[in-house]
Amino acid sequence: MIVTDLSNSFNPYPKPTKKVKKETTKIKQKSNKLAKKERDRFSILQEENGKCFVCGKQKKTDKHEAFGGSNRQKSMEWGLIYYLCRTCHNKADVDEVIRKMLHDFAKREIH
Ligand SMILES: [Zn+2]
């Protein structure tokens, strides 16, 4: 059998969605990269032994970057991560004293 009608397999027009698709991919890659960074977080400040850095209790801990804002990514890259229980984590977000203590300890480690 000889195929004579190629119209179904031949499309002379570039796909109009190409540009949009590319941008979407770019954003997706960026967020994937950040997600990977967050997954790969490690700590040079303490062992991951299930103990909260602030209160020392054996509890379920969350990772907390020593420095927030624009330095949050640097914190992840350098391993400036604390393991904090939920209570201390919440405190660290609002309590200036705890935040400063965590900042100072991390600064000593990188100097
Ligand atoms: Zn705690």
C-alpha cells in the first residue's frame, strides 16, 4: 500500500504554544531546583539526632535556616540549618532573642 495523503503527518506551521511552553518549563526548572535544595538541606551546626537545638528535647524537628530572607538560599548551601521542634521553630520566627542567638552561633561557625 502506498501512502498518498501526507496531510495527517505533515504540519508546516510551528506550534503556537511553543513559547508559552518554554517559559513554563523554565519556571518549573527553577522551582524544582529550589525544591531539590530544600530536600538536600544539611546542617554543619548540629547532628540530626531528633533533638531540638534550642530546648534540647527529643521531639519531631523541622529544619530551620539560620538566616532568612535573601540569605535563606545561602543558609541551605552552607549547611546553616537548625533542627527545631515546632514550639521553638514558632518562637524563632517571632522571638528576637532566639533569632539573634541562632544568628550568632551560625556566624561563629562560618568564621
Ligand atoms: Zn525546642
